[in-house]
Amino acid sequence: MNTAHKQLTAHHTEAIETYFINLRFLLIVCVVAGNMLEPLVRHSAMAEGIFLWIFSFHMPLFVLVTGFFARSNLHGRTGQRVLRTILLQYIVFQSLYSLLDMTFFRVDGVVHSFFAPYLLLWFLAGHAFWRLLAIALHRLSLPLQLTIAILLGLLAGCLPLDGVWLAISRTLIYFPFFMIGYSLNVSRLYAMIVQKHRWLGTIGSVLLMLSFIMLHWELPHGWFYGNQTFMQLGVSLEHGLLIRIGMYSLQLVASLAFLAWVPRRVGYLTGWGGRTLYVFLLHGLVVRTLVAAGFVHALGYSPASVIFLVLFSILMAVALAQPIVQKWTKTWIEPCVPRPITVFWHYIQHSSSVTK
């Protein structure tokens, strides 16, 4: 009986991990599609609607999934190795994207500095900070951890600086979702969304997408990006806090509804979902090249063009998630920490333990 129970528990755990890996790939498809559609949002109501629908859930869920998978590698030497890898990825791709932007992409409003992550690279900076914040809070009770995370997210709008620097605004605003993923009772969520209310969630997600397309939202896009403070968004502290609470509510509903889309079984999505890091770091090079070359705007702003770009985004995500891409780019995407840095790191740790 005990053996059967263990086998059932292991099977359930494996099913949940498969579900989250599949979710991770669907979310990276949304990231690619959002970046492809962004140049069209001022010209097409359909593009803007799909874009805002994507932004209502894809980053909250992506951060939640990141928190979920951080359970196994947040602490100890494994956690330190992950942090060093994130730092190296940031240095490599911040340098590469900045160099290409200065010479070819030339995106408006971009600040070229290691302290101002280049567009999508804010997620790497945020990931490192989420891990450090979670480690700092790990001795506190779960309710207190979540309370502090939400308060930090709300108060991020009060910062007297540009939210782009160190991705501080987005990092704090999305931190509650990281903590939810890290501490979530996934079995209960899985049972509620996937097993009991799947059709309800799917219908709700479709209706939400249609409402974004058909209704003209007056809310500035900065509220969806999460990269601007209340001062930058031109609202008072009171209004800013109310709108941020409203955004959290919208993101929670949109995220729960989208979870119903995710397949539960092992399949192609599962294999691709294991290589989403490659899609994330490489797709920006493709998207920015296409935009700079005029390809996106040359398609026009008709519904057919929008649908084409969405389908193209799906194909791009699938192509970049192939094993051959991993083989070609592994050295850059998953860099090994140089030995001198590893030796220096261990020396600092040893010196610290001796001092104590």
C-alpha cells in the first residue's frame, strides 16, 4: 500500500512538472508574439488587443513558473551556480544586444548601460534579484513572505527614479508572482484549473482576448509593462496604488484563465519547453532584425497581417527550440563560469567562513 501510494505521488508530481514545462513553452510563444506585434499596436486595433491580452498574463505566469522551478535550485552551491550563470548570460547578451542596437537596430529610447537592461533582458536581472530576495525572506512564514512581496510590488511605483534602471520597477512588481510560484500548492491549483474547470478557464480566456480587441482601453501600456513608476505614468500615489491593485487582479484572473489552455501530457511541447531559454535569448535578435529591415511594417496592418505575424511567431519559437539550435549556441546561452571566477568565489566564501 505504501509503495503504491509513493508511485501514485511520483506520477502526480511528474504530471505537474510536465504541465509546467508545457506551460513554459506556450508562454515563450506569447513572448515572441508580443514582441512581433508591438510595432503594430499604434496602427491596428486587433494587434493592440492581442498584445494587451498577452501582456495581461504572460509575464506574471512566466515569473510564476520561474519561481516554481527555483524550488530545486535556490539554495546552496546549486543556487550560487545558477546566479553566476545568470550574471554571465546578462553580461554576454547585454553587450551583444547593445552593440547591435547602436549599429543596426537603433530602437528609440534605449539607454546603453549595464545598469539599464536592454529590453527583454530585464528578465535576467529580475531573475537574479528574485532569487536573492527569496533567499533573504526564506526564514519568514509564507503569509509574511507573500505580504512583503505584494507590498514591495505596490510600493515600486513610489520610487523616485526611472523604473528601467536595474529593472527595479518590473522586478518588484512581479516579485509576488515569483513567490507564489515558489511556495504554491501546485496540486490544488492543478486540480482546480486543469481537472475541474478547464472549459470555464478556456472560455474566460477567449472572452478576455475578444474584449481587449473590441474595447478601446484608455490605460497607458506602461501599466502592462510594469517598467514605469507612478510619477512616470502621471498619476498620484492614491490613484497609482488603486490601479496597481486593479492590474494585479486582472493579471491574476487572466493568468488563471490561460492555465486552462495548457496540455497535460508529454509531447512535442514538453521537449520544446525544456529549451525555452534559447528561444528567449535568441528571438530578440530575429525580431529586431526584421523590424529594423522594415519587414514587419511592410506587411501592413490588416487582420490578415496580424494573424500571419502570430503564426510566424509560433514557427519562430518552435525553430529556436530545436536541439540543433541548442547545440550551436550552448556555449553562449549556458556559459561555463571561467575557472578564475570560480576560484575567487570559493576564496571569498572560505575567507568569510574563517572570519565568522
